[in-house]
Amino acid sequence: MANESPPNDRLKSVWQNQPSEGIRMSVDEIRHRAGKFHKKIYWRNALEYVASLAVVVFFAFEFWRTTDALTRVGFGLFIAGLVYIVGQLHRKGSSRSLPAEMGLASGLDFFRRELERQRDLVGSVWSLYMGPLIPGWVVLMVALARTNPGHLRLIGLSFTVFNLFAALVFVLIWRLNLWAARRLQRRIDELNVLQGQR
Amino acid sequence: MPAPPPTQDELYREVAETYDAALERLARAYEADAEARRDLLQDIHIALWRSFEGFDGRCSLRTWVYRVAHNTAASHVLRQRRHKSQTLVGLEELESVPDHREGELTADRRQALERLMELVQTLKPLDRQVILSYLEGLDAASIGEITGISPGNVAIKIHRIKNILARRFQEGGRHGE
């Protein structure tokens, strides 16, 4: 190993004696800001749940209003898909690291865990956040065509165009996420090599 | 009768007193933008205060403080990288790439600090943790505890850091090769 040279000592001194901006916070200020942060998270989550609830209520109303059994099944599946997605969002949101865990985890462990969390998130966009809505959507489309036989051609055409476009967007998102997940996995593998050499 | 363990607030006050300047340097090494840096430093202080609720003395207070600070800053870098297309490099790459200012005399402390900061900010988070700990004067064992890198790998990384610093900041350059 190279010996400690005077320039490196000088650089350490330059580093350690750099001018300070003197930013200080009292415990009361920290507590106040931490409280504000919690409130922000609380309201953001509350907003998400209220928005989801509004959509569920709308579909529940449609479910109750319609007389067609297949349309009911479609709305029911849509509601079930939404509830599942909200549950997933809640679960993923609460899996973020707590500050005490940050103190227990070394940089390597923490960084790998964060990358794995991101990889799982981008890798599961299709299966967790889009897939659950598809059965309800398909059943609703079929029910719509079945209950409006007079407009079958028009419905069939718009159904095909819209679904082709949606499929294209889904495939694009899926490919992009796959690429991002692979990139994250490469970085995780690099860290695993470092970990394996412990 | 043994003294009661320090409270969350007492631990935070002690840390704020002792590591105030070091935490500011750490935030500066992770965020170049002044406003975002203030936010990051604030996040680090909040994370530290909150973390002391669960501090059980399993590791030293210093290791705990640096882990929380580095991990908070690493999260910040990960979040920022989604918005900025910044390419970060490892020590290995940095060691093999020559710098156009290599061997330039950096007698001026301010200029040396600017170049040092520039170098640190191009590094990947884990290598950044190692170089920052080295510049803060921590020994290899402490660096290993904070980063989780094996002692052997810490030694290799410190060797690389010394080579890079010697080449880039020493008059005449190319020392340590």
C-alpha cells in the first residue's frame, strides 16, 4: 500500500478545514420539521386513498345501477383490481427504510436494498399496477358490445383501435421497465461481488 | 447505580455538537446545488434525530452517525439520478483515466478544495463513502464498519484513492504508480 504522503495529509487538512456555512438546527426545530414531514406523508397517502375510494364508489354505483349481469361482473372485477392496486401501493409505500434501520445497515447493505426495492418496483409495474385492471376492462368491453348490438361495428372498431393503442403503450412501458430492471440488477451484481469478498 | 441511557434529544444534541461540520462537508460532497444541499443536510439531521429512537449501542455512535448520514445522502443521489443523467464512476475507472489537469500545481487551498469536491462528486455512492471517510481521517477498520466493505477491499480502495490524489494533486504528478 502507498505510504501516506504529505500532499495527501495536506488534502485531508484542506478537506477538514473547508469553510462552514454554519447551518444549525435546534431539537425543537428538528421535531417541528419531522412533524411537518409526517403530516405531508399522511396527507399524500390520504389523498391517494380518497381518490381511489372515489373511483371505487363510482364503479360501485355503476355496478348497482346496471341490470346486465356481464357488465356487473366487469365493474366487480374492476373494483377488485383497484382494491388490489391500492393494497400494493400501501404495502410498497410502507416498506421504505426507517432512520433506525439506516444506522444498523452498512452502506453496502443499504444501497443494495434500495436498488433491489427499485428493481422490484419497476419489474412489477405490469403485474401489480396494470394487469389487475385488464380482466375488468375486457369484460366491460365485451358487455358493452353485447348490450349494444345495433352499434356493434362502431363499438368493435373503436374497441380494436383503442385496445391496439393501449397494448402498444403497455408493451413500451413493459420493455422500458425490463431495461431499467436489468440495469439495476447489474449494479446489484457489482455490490454482491463486493459483499462476496467479505 | 448506573447512569440512565441518554435520551433521543440528548444523543442528537451531542452529535450535532460533535459532527456538525463533518455532516455539512458530507452533504456538500453529495449535492453541488446550494439549495438542494441545505435540504439534504436538513434531511440528514432529521434522519439522525429519528434514528436515535432506535439506537441501542450495537455499534459506536460515530459509526451510527456516518451510516445514517451516508445512507440518507445515498438515497438522495438515487432520487436525483432519476432526474439528472449524471454518469458516476468507480475508483477503478477514475484511476485508469488521466485527468487533463494532472500534475498541475494546486498551491491555492480554495482551488484544491474545488478540484477535490469535483472529483468526489463524480464517484459512485459507495466509493464516495470510502473517499469521504478517508478524507475525514477515519481508519480502514472504521471505513469497513460504515460501508460494509471487507477490510481487504477497503485497503485496495484506499490504495487507489492515494494514487488518484497523488497523481491529480501532487506537483509533477504520476506519483504512486
